[in-house]
Amino acid sequence: MFSLKLIFERPPPRPPVPDVVIDALQDEGRELRLELRNAWPIKTGKSRAGFDYVQTSAGYVVQNSVSYTGFIERRGQNLADTLIPDLLERTANETAQRLAAELPSAILDEVL
């Protein structure tokens, strides 16, 4: 049995984390889950609906407990190896850009 669990956490922060960073991470996790669901093949409705988001103290977890999720392919490419890393990179970059616009650089360097 195989289940897919993606854990994206930043190390526990040294100084208090500004609310804008916490909000950005929560938004990032929800956005990643939504994009995974939208991009996942409809034929695999159970695994598509299986993506879940859980907030943690240092980030978020996007997981899918459907046993065959890690084996789903599109045009011969495993989606866990192709789609997930691409979406994660894009959402992380969008979050970094958002934070760069909202936080002074000294705080941003300390937090990230």
C-alpha cells in the first residue's frame, strides 16, 4: 500500500513570525491543494478529492491518503514526480514574491 504525504515545513522560527508570513504560508498551502485538485485527472476522482491541507506551527502539510495516488500517470509521466514539484515551486515562488512586497527586507531575511 502506498500513500502520498507531502510535508512542507520551515524550521521553527527564532523570532516571532509576523502575521503576514503565517497568513502567506496558510494561503500557500490552500492554493497548492486547490491547484493539485484542479490539475489532477478527473478519471481518478477518489485520489483527486483526497488532497487535504493541514496547517502546522511551522508551515503546512498537503497530503493524500489514497493508496494509489503515487502511481497515477499522465502521458507516461508520474504526476507525483512531475506535477507536484512544479506546482510546489510555483506556489513557493509566488509566496516569496508576496512576502517581498509586504515585508521590509531585514525581516524577510530573518524569517525566510
